[in-house]
Amino acid sequence: MSVGQRLWRAVPSSIKEDDKRLIIALLAGTYLLYAVSQVYLALMNNADVFPAVANSLQNLTFLIAVYAIMALALNLHWGYTGLFNIGIAGFMAVGVYSMSILAAPPGGSPPGFGLPVPIALIGALVITAIVGGIAALPALQLEADYLAIVTVGLSEIIRLVLNADYFSGTVTDPQSNSYNVVNLFGFKFGTGGGQGINTPTSSPASYLYGPSGDPNAIGELAYGIGVSLGVNNSVVNGFTYGMFLLLFVVTAYYVLLVRIGNSPFGRVLKAIREDELVAQSLGKDTRWVKIKVFMVGCALMGLGGILWQGSFGFVNPNTFRPIVTFYIFTALIVGGSGSNTGSVVGGAVFAAFLFEGPRQLARVVEAAMGGLLITVSGPGASLPSPNNFYVAFSTLDPLGWLGYTIGNISSLRFILLGVVLVYMMQNRSEGLLGHRKEIAASVDLSERKGNVAPTDGGETNE
Amino acid sequence: MNTDTAGSPEAKGPDELPDIEDSDVEKAAQETPRGLPLRVLNLEKRFGGITAVDGVSFEVEEGSLTGLIGPNGAGKSTTFNCITGVHEADGGRVLFKGDDITGRKPYEIADRGLVRTFQIARELEEMTVLENLMLAPRGQIGEKLYRSVTPGLRGEVIEQETEIREEVWETLEFFEIDHLAEEYAGNLSGGQRKLLELARALMVDPDVLLLDEPFAGVNPSLEAKLLEQIHTLREEGYTFLLVEHDIDLIMENCEHIIVMHQGKLLAEGPPEEIRNNDRVIDAYLGEDI
Amino acid sequence: MEIAERYSAGKRVLVEHPAVALLGAVLLYLLSDLILKTANVSIAPWGVHLIGGQLPVSNLGRFVLDGLIVGLVVGLAGVGLSMTYGILNFANFAHGDYITTGAFAGWLTAYIIGFLTLPVDPPFGDIFLFAESSLVSVVNAPVAIVLGLVASGLGTVGVVLLLDRWVYRPMRDKGGIPLLIASIGVALALRYAIVFVFGTSASGVTSTSDIPQFEIPLGDGRIPLDLHEITLIVAAIALMFGVHFLLQRTKLGKAMRAMADNKDLAQVTGIPTERIIRATWIIGGGLAGVAGFLIVLERGVISFNMGWRLLLLIFAGVILGGIGSVYGAMAGGIIIGIASRVSLVWIPSDFARVAAFTVMILVLLYRPEGLFGGVKTA
């Protein structure tokens, strides 16, 4: 029995059997781990403990929430319907850019449509759904691996078009030779090209708290609490937004997807994943269903993109490279595709342990080694940080190797990701949670009128 | 038997097949007596240079248990696939309940009440037996996404789901696989899969059931059980077209038999007629039957 | 009679595959436009520009030549991608990073040889990390280039075989999608292992100051061509002929073709599957590595994501030529390369890759068996 299995056995079954408890327990454990390590870091670096912990946790909350959101959206395509869509980054880009262009002021550079943000948001979702519907057409006739190539190609096409100077709208003087504003039926707009584009807000919390210079009553209260704890306004804002995403948006996505999954519609999705010809032979118009599911899933990805990449005030096309898609896929695969609970768990595990984890670990190791060196060799000693591989490894100094490794943890993180993907595919393609019976029906199928239901329903297999 | 339009298939080579005009179909449809839900006219299918089905015509009578037999490679499964829209026929027509369904998509054909099973049972493996059966019924309002998701509209969906659930359990009991209800279909044995497949097809509430070798790989006792159930269902009014290469089984159970050989219709008629047909005997010579 | 038949065939295409017909019409228009443009003819009745314009033949020539250079690299690298797709049945997303691996293995070797033979004296660390820029060329260190070329192939083969052993071999019985996902993992791990050692910045490695330039006269102008480009063209074409010889004349090649055609049948007839798979990786990986070395020779710059950036273009070539076909991959690569450059006649350079990817998607949709139709040549 592996260490993982032993750990899993140690988890009380009351937690394992209830999805909500499982997610809450996982989040609580993760937060505790980060809080403890952050306290240690703050003490080692002589920083204030509480602000350091708060800052770390607000970052973690945001990451967990966005990856859970995206993994849930992908689960509709890949987990439920078996549609191998690896163009997620492209659909996120369509969402973020549509909203930004619709909301940008007409006189700006690039010019936009000047719509109020909520309308721009709805418009962006509609546009993403339409683009998703078009992208679904290949899915009607292609096998999964061809669809993968088509969708990744499409996402690169989207990124390259957004990146092109031709539509950027940065030169607004019609007399100029390099005039590049798009004119569609008299509406003028541009993408910003390689320079990127402004999104409507850099601080989504300001919709609740009012502008940061002049907060409203709720803002005053929240910032006041922050000040009393030694936490600055931007951390308060970040925490507020992260919690909004985690508590409301993730929950809303979860509820929506459970509803979609546990319904006659969800049954058809599953049937398409298992064997499309069987579904057709039972009279299901699978083509229409695939188009619908592509549209809904893409709209959810677009919204996820808006809430994530669209929340920094600025975005450029290179934010939407295929690597983002692979992050999300890894999150879903780690959690267990096909399961909505698995998607959330995967998002949390990916964000906390694969994405942010190595960096946090590197910080802790660096601080610990620094402390150790000071105790051993006196004050002023610190871990060497060689500036390249050759220097680090030709000195034959293990501390130099460690220092270089810590300094380059971001590339090691990608290697870890790759290894995890390969490991999961070889040994545990069903993800951490394994196969879960999330029965696709709006009613409990084991229940019957007048008859006693079999009692072993809902138990995880194995 | 009704063989007025079918003619004698081997009398005409593939080149002399009459073009079937739309008016012919309309005429055939108008002439279709109520008792003939499925009619196949001059069906033709080629793969590359090989003609797998070569101008086959036959009819299936309402409430009958019709058998389609022939040695391996006779074109039985291809005929099935052409009827159910899995393959696109290269020529000929398929009429179902008087409508031309040639070239229709599989789901359209199934939706009209012509439902098939597969030679190698195709289960939806990572769905439970219950889910497999719940999937099948036609006209599920919850298959419309907005109905399943919008809070105010879910009541009707749940009501319908509850009704379907009752039917599903009854069907499971009829086939005596209710103890497997919560099992993944992928965990079922070969014979259980055949039962599940028939049960699932039945849940569509079809008028005509096309069974592609339902007894292949099934042990004798289960075979007897399946046959008994098919007979019971037939008495309830279902129509069956059965593909089999086991000639004895068909002889004993079907009242009308169609024999195919090398893509062509070889003979047609009641069992005793087929038994004494020289051409059938010739075709099966050397075949281990 | 014949004309009538053709007419009816054309009519059928128009009715049954309107998208194919439209694509054909667009291609026909572009081709005639190109001919008219080079002939300096412009047809614009009533002031509306219909077709034609101005395009010096030498400009077109340069586009074609550039495209050929890119296309040869794409085609060479595509051979391996197509072979693994045909024989192992999965789309290998790590193939681009095999190219990068080859480039780094080859150029590290070339740099070390250059360090040993050239009259320069940088610290070895600068050699190792390509920090000493523009060190070698075909003229000043031909031996370094040749050995680098060999090392790029051998180094990649070594890495590819190790990866097969660790990653793909335990998964032989799994489907195409788990293998595809695992290959994404391999791609990430390989790419960032290179970053861990060599960093993320691009380095200039070839010396272009002393290499001879040639000029091919064409029409009213000249097409410049340098020795590195000639080296690339010659080496790539020679390797393609080598692959052709291997497939047609050797027992191994015949076995590989049989296996690409029908894996089960090949196994039944006693072809040693694992040995064929190893040979596939060796040939495919080696060619990818060499392609990486050659493209760096021509462009002069090496960077960690060069192969990944080429990958989709290579997929486009392979799909165009028909997945699983070796000759299709070569031809498809060359077509994609030339088309992506000649497209600059009509569209801004920002969209060259967009056009290539669009073609790839259209081919997958309307002619998934590739341009040369369904016949698997290897």
C-alpha cells in the first residue's frame, strides 16, 4: 500500500462520503499548511506575521477559485461528454477580449463600444458561446485526437489574430497610413494588438467597496478591519474578491454543472462519451447536444477567463498561450475528470500543491537553510545564488546546487507538472478521487414507489 | 406472403436494377398495407469494389418474429446497418410505417420507433445499468438543457423521471437483472450485457426491434430465457427482426424467414418452405450448421 | 462524353461538398491572381479591383525559397510525427521539443568543437551556455557543423528512446488520448529541463559575417541565398532521400510500412512489434533532432521554445500529407512552408501562421485522409 493510500485511509469516512465535507476539509487542511509555513517564513524574515499570512492566503484563495472554476467548465466538455477540447485558452481570450472591447470607451485607444460593464459581460458570454458553437462543428465529425489538434489550432489562431497589429486599433487617425481601427457597420473598435488591452477594472472589489480613494460605508468597514489587523487595502480587496469567487462563483458553477450532469441531458452527454453510436441508435440527436454543450462550456470558460485574467485591469494575447489550457487539464485530471467534486478538488490541489506549492516550498527551504547557515557559520552567511547552471554545478558545492535549484524553481515546477501528467496517465487516469458514481438523473434512481430500495447506493467502487 | 413489389432479386443483375423514383416510393408507401411496418426495396451497399448487399428486398409483418439468416459474409449485418442509418445505402429504399427513411440518421430512425441492438453488445460502460435504461425512453423533456437547469421548469422533468424510473425497474425485473441495477454496465458478463441491451432497446418503446445476433456468446440457459422473453414481448405486440447465423434457432422460433447469401436474397418464406428449398441447402452446404 | 462526365463530377462536388468547391474556387482565384501579378497585369473594370496587380518575380522567388527552407525543416521533422501517429496511434505533442533537444545537443557539440579548434578564448562557461555569441559557421568550422549535425541526431535518439522506455512503453495498451496527454507532460518536462540548464533567453549562435552569399538572377531581380541556407537545403533533401531508400529497400522499412498499414496483421505475420517501434522512434527522433539543428543553422538563433512553436506547423504539414504517411509528411511540410510564405503576397505577416492553421483545420474537416488521399505509403 502506498503512502497516499495510507493517508487516504486515515481520513475519517464521514468526510470521504460527503462531497461538501470533503472539499471543506481539503481546503481547511491546505489553508492550515500555508498559514503555518507562512508564519515560519515571517518569523525567519522578521516580518509581521498576520499581514504575511493574509497576503499568502488571499493569493491562494484566488488561485484555488479560478482553477476550480475552469476545471468545472472543462469537466462539462471532457469529463462528461468526452470532448477533448484543448483550446480553453482561446475561449478564455474570446471572453476577456469581448468584454474589454464592449466596455472600452469609444474615444479610447483602442476604441470600444462603451457599454456598461454588466451588459458587456453578458455580451461577452453570448459571443463566447457563439464562437464555441462554431468550434463545435468540427467536433461533430472528428475523433478525439483530431479534435484536440483542431481546438489547439483554433486557440492559437485566436491568440495570433488578437496579437496582430492589423486589428489593434492603436492608430486612430484615419489619415494615417497605419490606421488600424476595425470598422464594423459603423462601430469602431480595436484589440490593442500585441500591446494588450485594458479590462474594465483592476480591482473587482471596488464594485462592493466603492473606489479605493473614496470607499463607501462597507468599504470603510472592511478597510478599517484590515487596518486594525495590519493588512493593507489591496490585500483586503484581494481577499474579498477571492472569497467571492470561491464562495459564490465556484458554488454557482458547481450547482449548475451538477444540475446539467444529473439530468436527462447529462445522461445523453455521458452516453456520447461512452459510445456515440449507441446514443444515436436510441434516438438521441447527439449532434445538436454536442453543439449545445460546446456553447455552454465555452461560455463558462469565457466567464472564467473574465473573472480570472480579466480582473487585473490589463491583459495581452500572450496570457492565453496553450500552457494555460494544460494547467487546467492537469487540474481536472488530478482531481478526476467526470466528477464535479473531483474538478473542485483538482482545482484546489493543482493551485495549492502543483502551481503555488513548489514556490512556497522553495521559500521555506531557502529560509530554513539561511537560518541553518547562520547558526553554523555565523551572521551574514546565506545560501549562494549562482546566476547560471554552469557556475552552479561547476563549483561542486552542494549549497550552490541547492541555491540554483531554489532560484529556478519555476522551471522545475513545469517539470513536476509534466511528471505528474505522465504519472497520472500511467497509474491513475481516473484522478485522485477515483471513479465516483455521480448518477446522471434528476431523481434518486435506487428509490422506488412501494418498493424498498437497495441500500448500497452511492458507494465508491473498489 | 406479400412479395408483389420485391420481385425475384437474382433475376436482375445490379446493372439492370430499376431506378426507384420518388413517385415509386410514394406509390409503395400508399400501397403499404397497415400490416407491414418495415419494407426494404432493392437495397444496395458497396464497400470499395465489393458489393456487400446486392438488391435485397423484403418485408417484415406487424407483430411477427421474422428471422434473417445466411452464412457468414452474406451481408446480414450490412443490411441491418443500412436499414438503421449506420451505413448510407448506395441504392434502394427503406420504408418504415409508410415513410421513406433511406439515408436518415440513426437517431431519426430510432426516434420513429425502429430500434436496433448490436452484434457485439455496446454498453455504456461507465454508466450504471439504471442509467443505461433511463437513457433510452423517447420524448424525455429533460433532454432539453434549459428544462433540466431552469429552477421553475424542473418539476415536470422530475415528474417524468419518476415515471421512467418505475418503468425501468419493471423492465429490469422482467429481464431479471434488477439485482445488477447499480452496477456499472462495464462490469456485466457477456450474457448480462445482451439482456441489458435488449432491455435498453425495449425502453425506447419501439414498434419494430432489430436484434443483431442477440444470442451470440450467450450460454444455453440464458439463451432459452432470452427467447422466452422475446416470445412474451411479441405476444404483447412488438415486432421483431432477428439476425442470426444459427439456422436451427431461427427455424424453431420464427414464423417467417429471409435467407441471404453473398449479398443477395436467396429465399423467403415460412420455416418448412425454407427447410426444403434447394438453393438454401446448397448455400449452406459445407457450412457447419 | 468525357466532358459531360467531368461536368457531372464537378457538379456533384459542388452539391455534396460546397465547402470543398468554395475552397477550390478560392485557390483557383489566388493562383490566377499570382500569375497575373507576376505578369504585372491588373484587371479592374469600372475602377473596381478584381484581380492581378504588381509583384516582381524575384520577390515571389524569395517567398518560395524562404517557404522551401521552412518547409524542408517542417517536412523533415514531420516524418517522425507522422510515423509515430501511424504506428503508435497517437498525436505526439512532445515532438516539437524533440526538435529543441536536437538543436541544443547539436549546437552544444558544435560549440565545444569550435572552442577546441577556433582561435577564440572565452571561458568554457560562456561556451556551454551559448553566451559567446555567433561562434561557428560552415566556413570557419565545418567539422564542428558536421559533428554537431551528427550529435543532434544521436542525442535526440538517446533522449527519445529513454522517454519511450519510461513513458510510452508502459502505456502501449492505452488509447490515443492518455498517450496524447502523457506526451503533453513529456513536452513540458523536456522543455523546462532545457530551461533549467540553458535558461529562457534566445542566443545567437552562428557566425554569418564570413559566409559566402550567392545571388540567383530571376526575372528583373535577384534572390539572395547564403551558404547556410544551401547547407540546410542539401542536408534536408539528402536525408529525405535516405528515408526513402530505407523504407523502400530495406527489410526494416517494409516491416514499418506493413505495420503502419495494419498493426494487428503485422503482428500476426510475425513482425517484431517492439523492434519496429524502436526503429520508428530512432528514425523519427533523429530526423526531428537534425531538423532542429538545421533550422538554427539557418536562422542563427537558438531558444528553448523553438520546437514547440514549430509543432503546430508540423501538425499542419502531416495532416495535409495524410496522417501516417511518410512521403505525405515531407510533401505536406514543404507545401505548408511555401504556402505560409507565399501567402504574404495577400495577407500581412501577422497572419501567415493563422492561414497555415486554418488550412490545417479545413483539411481535417473536409479531407481528413490528406491531400494525397487515403493511400498509406508508410
